[in-house]
Amino acid sequence: AFKKRVFSGIQPSGGLTLGNYLGAIKRFVQMQDEDYETIYCMVDLHAITVWQDPAALRRQTRELAAGFIASGIDPAKSILFNQSQVAEHAQLGWIFNCVARMGWMQRMTQWKDKAGKNSQNASLGLFAYPSLMAADILTYHATHVPVGEDQKQHLELTRDIAIKFNNDYGVDFFPVTEPVIEGAGTRVMSLRDGSKKMSKSDPSDASRINMTDDADTLAKKIRKAKTDPDALPSEAEGLEGRAEARNLVNIYAGLADMSVEAVLRDVGGKAFSEFKPLLAELAVAKLAPISSEMARLMENEAEIDALLHTGADAARAIAAPILEKTYDIIGM
Ligand code: ADP
Ligand code: NA
């Protein structure tokens, strides 16, 4: 039996979005008070699978750490660190490159989306990304991984890698990890296109809510968010085939900690022109305290760096013996 342990990460490839907050961080915060050991990571090695400006990467990594802490991740309850500070991730990642099959990787829809038509010009790292992600999780023997819906396929691959390693070497060494994909915020969509997920890497800033957006910017983005001409339904079935309408209701539910059904009981029948200001007001109430706390934390970079060093030491203390045992199993 494996100890109940959570691992999850976020890329410092841009500022935090509302999608990251509702789909991932909110759940990370809850899990640190549940029956798990919790480990959270700025996955900078993943960020460089597409080119990052070095100064921007350094700033975004600290800002992401500030975002975690401002959202409620408590370094006394959770291990928080940068992926590149714990070499075991990359070391186990190599081993998993030798376990994972080309065919498995080629089926990854995120690879196909991100590499696009010009896949011959994508980095080898972008292709191998899900194998490194398996290493991130399994170098801690993590049993549970809270993520947004977009990561479901990568977590299935993590399970396949653990199972194949265990079978290939006749051991019961790596746990078969459970994804934790729960709540209204697991798939927050772009404000401009209800078929695309909200992402920090979307070139359109109007498509997303950034955790650092000020109240006016937030209100403007929500006012301009794409919707349809119909009023809000009073039951969830009335959102079928209405991706943009459903997205705004989901966002409201996620921010208010309510079910979609409960939100629709309150706002069913309203026009979007009435609902959007309510959503903007809720978003400001929930996000403004986080962004002002982030700004305050960013004034003391040395303190953030010191916290992350302490976190990396704690992470390494778990990862190093697991890597050593892995080498031993393989014959090294
Ligand atoms: P991004 O796609 O913004 O670059 P990451 O790949 O770093 O974000 O993902 C970090 C976490 O945030 C993952 O658990 C991912 O599933 C979650 N996440 C990212 N975008 C969304 C979204 N639009 N809705 C819900 N969860 C999301
Ligand atoms: Na992602």
C-alpha cells in the first residue's frame, strides 16, 4: 500500500489564469487540509519545451510561487518548489523515455494541438513532455494528482508507464496514480471561443482572465465575453449546445463554490447583460485579494527564493531514495 500523496504542477510559461485557479489551485489548497501529503511544483522544465525568454521565465516562476501562496498554499503544510531544483525529475524522465512507446506519445492530443502542422519543427522535449510529467508524479510515488480535464490523457499515460515498468521488471514499485478531476472549474473555456480552453499561452489576452487583472480589466473582459442572445436557463439542460453560456455559469459556480444547478436557480431567466455584472463583481471579490497578496509577496523576492530552496530540499529527500531504488531495479 502506498501512502496517500498528492503531486501536481503548473508551468511558469506566463501569468496564472482563472482556468489554472479553478481547475487546479483551488483543489490543491483544499487537499492540503485533507488526508494527503501535498507536493506542488513550478514545472519550469516543462515550460522550456517551447522557447522562453530567460528573464521572463525567472520572473514568472517567482510570480507563480507567489500565486500559489496567495491562493492559500501554505509552505508549512505543502512542499512547494521549482522542478529544475530537483534533478530526480529529469533523471527519472529519461528512464521513462525508455519505457514509454513512440505510439503512446503520438496519440497525445495535446502534442498534436501544440505541435500543430509544423510538428517537424517542434522540440523533442515537447514530444517527451508527458513522459517527464509521469516522472514528476512517480518520483514521489504520488497516488493522487489534482488537475484540469485537459490533463486526463497525460495521466492515463502516467498509469501506463507505471504499469509497464512494474511488468517489465516484475516489481510492484510504482503506484498506479488516480487523477482528481472534480468540480465546476475542471474545464474553463476561452472567453472568446467556447471550443478552446482558457490558457496562459493563448495569444489573445481578451480570451482569458489573468489572476493579476485589475477590476476594470476583469469587468471589461467579462462584458465582452462571447455569449448567445438567449436568457439564462433555470436548469442545466438549458445550457446544452451553448458552450459560451455554460462556461460563464461554470465560472460563476467555481468562484462561488456553488453547483451549476444552484447558480441557475438564482439567475435563471436573467439576460446576460444582467448576469455579466454579477459575475464581474464576484470575480473581483474573489480574485482581488489574491492579486494584491501576490504583489505584496513579489516585493520580497529573496523570501520567495528561500522558501523554494527549503521546498526543494524536502522534495529531494523523498525523490532521491525512490530514484536510487529505481536504478537498482533496472540493474544500475
Ligand atoms: P496552461 O494551459 O494555462 O499553460 P498548465 O499546462 O500549466 O496551464 O496547467 C496547469 C494546471 O491548470 C493543470 O492542472 C491544468 O489541467 C489546469 N488548467 C489549465 N488550463 C485550464 C482550464 N482552462 N480549465 C481548467 N483547468 C485548467
Ligand atoms: Na495544460
